[in-house]
Amino acid sequence: MPSSATFQVYRDAAEEWRWRLVHDNGNVIAEGGQGYTTKRRAVDGIESVRLNAPGAAIEGDVERAGSGDSSATFEVYEDVAGRARWRLVHRNGNVVAEGGQGYASKDGALTGIESVKGNAPEARIEEHRVEEIGDP
């Protein structure tokens, strides 16, 4: 099944490489948790999401235990503004990806996770300039 999203790789104002996963409707559904020194490292971050997101369990959610073929786990948490957010954390403690937005409820964050799980593996990668996508 083709993806409804695209990975955008770009250099930010600080000249660091970053990535984000953008749904065809324009919503940012995931982004890298850090800037990278090279484009290759940013793409490696994307590959980690492609590899780990589909089978990752959601922490504390028995119904969504994951397939067990992932080295990462999704964590859902509440941010300082009281919004539900998610992050994909590798077993080494590194944040692999974060949700592109806060959600009004945990169910909204879970829907965002499912979108990443379904779209990341087949999403194409495009390089962009910050001017083309706006400074995130």
C-alpha cells in the first residue's frame, strides 16, 4: 500500500540537517528529535523510523503490544501545556522520532502513532530548502 506521507529532509537556520514526515494533507506527523551534522545522518534517522516504528509497542498499552521486531517503543506523555504527545524511543535511550504536534487527548496521540506506523515504511524522501517548507 503506498504511503500518504513524505519524509522531508532539510537544513535549518543553524545549518543542521533535519527531517520530518508530512502527510499529504500537510500535517506534520513526525519529526526527528535532533539536528544532524550531515544529510546522511538525517537519512539514517529516517531509516531507523522506517525500521522500528511498524513493530514498536506502545508503552503501557497491552492492546498494542507491537510485533516484537522493533528496537524501540512509543511513549505517550503529557506536555507542559497539558497536550498529549508521543515519542519513539530506541532501547539505547535515544529519541528516534517525536510527534509533530500536541493532541487534545491520548486517543489523538495514538492515532498519530498509527499514522507513523502505517506511512513511514513506504514514504519517499525528498530534500527541501527551509524556504520551501517554512521554518518549522
